Amino acid sequence: MSFPPRTLVVVVALLLTAVAVVVPPAPAPAADDVKIALVAPLSGRWARQGQLKKMGAEMAIEEINGQGGIKALGGAKIVLREADAGDSVEKAVSAAQRVLTREKISAGIGSWLSSFTLGVTEVAERLQVPWLTLSYADSITERGFKYTFQTSPVSSLQAEQALELVTDLAKKNNRPIKKAAIVGDNTAATVFFFKPLREKLLAAKGIELVVDEVWTPPLADATAIVQKLRATQPDIVFYGATNFPDSIQVLQKVKEFSVKSPIQGVGAWLVTPEYVKTLGKEMLDSIQTVVATHPMKGQEEFVKKFMQRTGEPFMTQDPLCTYAHVWLIKEAIEQAKSADPKAIRDALAKIDLTSGPAASSFYPNRIKFDERGRRIGATPLIVQWQNGEPYTVVPAAVATRPIAFHK
Amino acid sequence: MVLAELVQYVATGLLVGGVYALMSIGLALIFGVMRVVNFAQGDFMMLGMYLTYFYAMSGGVDPLLGAILTIPPFFVLGFIVHRGLLARVTGGGDPQRQMDAQLILTLGLSLVITNATTMILTPTPRGIRTTYATQAFALGPILLNQARSYAFAMALVLAAAVYVFLTRTDLGKALRAAADDPEAASYQGIDVRAMHGLAFGTGIALVAAAGGLLATYYPIEPSVAGNFIVLMFVAVVLGGLGSIPGAFVGGLVIGLVQSLTLLVLPFQLQNTGVFIVFLLVLYLRPQGLFGRRARTV
């Protein structure tokens, strides 16, 4: 079967049209509205995460506008411009390009998957629009960019801290870690988490790496991976399967092959409500994951409001972070007294928040960025499934439940 | 132990390949009879998964039965899609223009189905919880996942039923005649347009059933087609374009190669094995494995 050039041209034109319709036509806002872009996957295999991010952004915008908008700009309202990052870096970049060039955007948020964020922040940097991201990959803030601000602890730091925490917990549980496994996909955040573990951290603790399996999503079948886990019985599995079907296949096999090794996830994709519906709460119990943030002690009322608003059974990192990012942009605009992207960027570079909705959504409750754009002191949390709900269990100061040890 | 491991890899590959095979024969049937490359095939599979999910959630229907129950509505849907859309761009006229129009139509259909599903059903992944998804039949050291084993068995039965239908029934023979030579078939009083509708309806029903079987162990989301559509096309081309037995074997070969690749290559290169085999087959046997009677069913 061969396609003549004309056919190809038509197919490509159709695909381009499809991409174009992804950015919906902008409703005309009032002249003084402040426009914020959210570039997140709203279609494709990470669409659920984009949907969760959007929920957080919309909640923050409703609160801000309901409380009188941005005071420094005479009560200007915030308007969200969303663009679909789709399921590839190319689509994410093109969505960012489109949303940032068609009208004046004051600041942007996105794009969940680190691989996407790496591309999208290049566009934001070039167009000089300040960009807030929850993505973990170290390289996002290693390129000397002036407009990128990363509120999450970077992957390598998360790896270091997660290893520290799990070895500590294992000792307390009288099950010291001697053998570890690395299982996950090759998306950027996971790669940066696994790299230091593989190269130095595990060896430094005298832990042997017995399984190291990384795939490109989608995963066809998890049998071979889980078979290796069964054969080697590691004391901990560092787990990074960001694509839901891949993750479900692995966890189903873990149960099928009766693998008992504790699972330590990497990221908030492991604590979404659909895991309970697909696998059942018994299977998830005591699986834990390291995340950039998660509802903490003191946020109960806020979480209840989110649940009422969205119908979600609980809140996780993705809406929480985006909610905080919108509030952070609002604070920066108040300080800059301007909706100009450059002025907002300068305000973000100088900002030092220790209270308010933005600061209280991260641990520790302080937002101040270093010269690379990384939040100073950013520390990951450990979230654990308990009876069908994910709770913050570490650090104890902000935990909503005590940690349950793996049986 | 090494032998046991090898057998496990082969068994796993065949089980995975069974469902690929069922997905692919629908595509092969449509191509074989109508010469239509249906880009929306994966999306109909996704809809089949959702219908099976709906059966399970609203009526407590086991997805294995649900998969079978997707066949009648999807046959009708396929028939209607053919009548309403595809029939306008098939059967007569400049073949090149028709080819263009068909490609655009099925690709457009695929985009519309995916995006409409995302809008209406939201991108939230759903899953049917079955006990057999996390249980295995143990044959000594070899573990066969129960959900995949059932899916495999049902895929075999459905594929055999299609084969019997095509080779042993008058309607099947008429369908093959319409595929082999539409003009001569119409001289024999065969309604070629109706045969095309029958082929499209059957092709869609088969892929929907494959989706239903897949849903016993695989989560359902609007973008799920993207994980399988390329493999379907590879299976169909590998087996010999349009050949039903070829597509079935093609599907099995893909599952097997995906699994056995892991013995020699890292996981990241799992599909590399598939495409190496694909290129080798195209190089050594351009008409595909069963391509001697290519473009027939």
C-alpha cells in the first residue's frame, strides 16, 4: 500500500486542523482581565491529570474573582486560557506557542509531564512569559532560564529524600533494605528520579539493585517485569509508571504473582481515585508514593470544599499545586502592581510568601525561589494508601494519618 | 529453569497476541473486502470497551459475556456507518480519489470519536474489576493469567466462527466473491454494496468484541486506541493485506515477538523487535506471511 504525495498532504492538513481545534476560540474578556494560560494534557493518555489540574485552577480563579479580583489592578478578574498539551512533546509545544501568541498572557502554568514542561518552558522563555510548574525533572531548572519557576522538589532530591525516608522506616519496621528494584517508564521525571538511585544513592547505602526495568509507554505486558520481581524478592520497589494502563497492568501482575515487596512510587499519578475503582482498596493498602505536595494537616476544610465542588472523592497533588500556582500568580501581580509578564516574572523572583493559600499548599509553607527558579527548601511528602484513600504520612508534622508499616 | 522461563515468555506472548489477533482480523476483513484502510478501527474498539463497561456497571454483566453482547449493536453501528458515510466514497469512480476520500473519512471519524468520547465520558480512566484479572492458572512453574487466557480462548472461538462463516456459508462465499471481483460478483446477482456493509459491520463488531475482552484486564480511556492501532496495522500487513488467517497469525506473531524480544533486548526496545520482524518479513516476503492470496478473504 503506498500513499501518493497528494494523499499525504491531505492527511497532514487534516491532522493540523485537528490540532488547531484543540485550542478553543477565546471568548472576549473585559479589557482589564488578567489572562493566565494552563497548558496541560486534556486529551490522550495523560488527560486525566490535565483535567485535575484544571479543577484546581478553576477553583482558585473562582475564589480570587469572588473575593474582588486583583486589588492592585483595581479588582481585575483572572481569566483562564487552557490549551491541550495532548500526548506528545510536539503537541504540547505547539499548544503553548498558540496560546501564548494569540493574545497577551500574563503568566502560565503547566504541563504536568516533565517531558512536556521541558518543551513548553522553552516557548515561555522565548516569549518572556513567567511559567510555574509542578513537574519534577531536574533539567527544567538547569538551563539558565529566567522565566521558569519550579515549586516541586526536583526528582534527584526526591530520590535522595525518599530513599532516606524508606530506609529509616524499614529499620524501624525491623526489615532493613538490602535489595531494591527500579521499575518504571522513561518519562523525564521518572528518569531523573531513577538516575541518582542507580548511579550512586543505592550503592552508598549498600543496597543491591536486583531489578532495573524501564520501558517506553505504553507497556504491552508486565509479566516479564513482575516475574523478575518474584524471582529476586527485593525489599523495596521504586516504581514510576505514569501511564495508568501500564501501572494497572504491573499492579495486577504483582497480585497475580503474589509479589510481597513494598512499593514506593514516584509521583502523584499513583494516588488518583480510579486506582481504587480498578484495583480495589485492599490491593492498594500501604502502597506509598513520594509527591511534591498533597493535602496536609490544617487543609481539611479546603479539601472538603474541593470535593463538594468537583465530586472527586479526595484531593491530590495535581489540583492542589495548580490551585496554589494561580494564587501565587495573583500574589505576584499584587506585588508587581502590573499584569505585564516581565514585571510578574521579577515579582516572582523576589517573592517570599509564608502564608496564604499558595504557601500553605506546599511543604514547608514558604515560597521563595533561588536564582535557578527552584523553590528554596522544597521537601517532598510521602503519601500512603490507607483503606482506599491516600493520606500524607511523612513528615509527621503535617501528616493526616500515621504511617502504616508494610506487612 | 531456563526452559520454564522460555515457556513462560512464549505463553505470555501468545496470550497477549490472541487479543491482537482478534483486533486485527476485523481490520483485515474490512480491507480485504472493501479496500478501505480504517483508521477508526481502534476507536470502535474503545467504544466496545466502554459498552462492556456499561454492561458490567449497569447490569452486572461479566465482561466476557459483555464482549459477546457488544457484537449485535456494533454490527448495526458498522452497517449504519457504512451506509451513511463510507458507501459515499467507495464502489466506483476514480480509485485514487476514492482512496484519498476514504483515508480522510476514517481518520476524521477516528478524531471525532476520540474527542467526543473525551468530552462526553471525560478522560477519567475506568476499569472493570474482575477476580480473574489478578489470578493465574498454574501449570507447574508456568503462570497463565486467567483473564488473558479466557480472552485468548474467546478470541480463538470468534476467529474460528468468522472463518467458518466466510468459507462454509453462502453469505460468506458471496462476501468473498464481492472481495475478489466486485464486478463479476454483481453479474452473479450479489449485492456488492450490501456485502460491503456486511463486511464493515462484521469488522467493527469483531474489534468491539476484542475491546470487550481487553476490558477484562485493561483500563478503559478515550485514548486507549492509540496503544493498539499501530500494532493492528502491523499485524494486518504482516499477515498479508486483507488475509483473515494472515491477520490472525500476524496478531499472534506480534504478541510472541514482543514477549521474546525481552529475552535479548531491554524493555525500552520491546516494540523494536516487532518492527525488526516486520521489516524482515516485508523484505523477504513483501506480500506478507499469507500473501499468496493477498487481497482476498
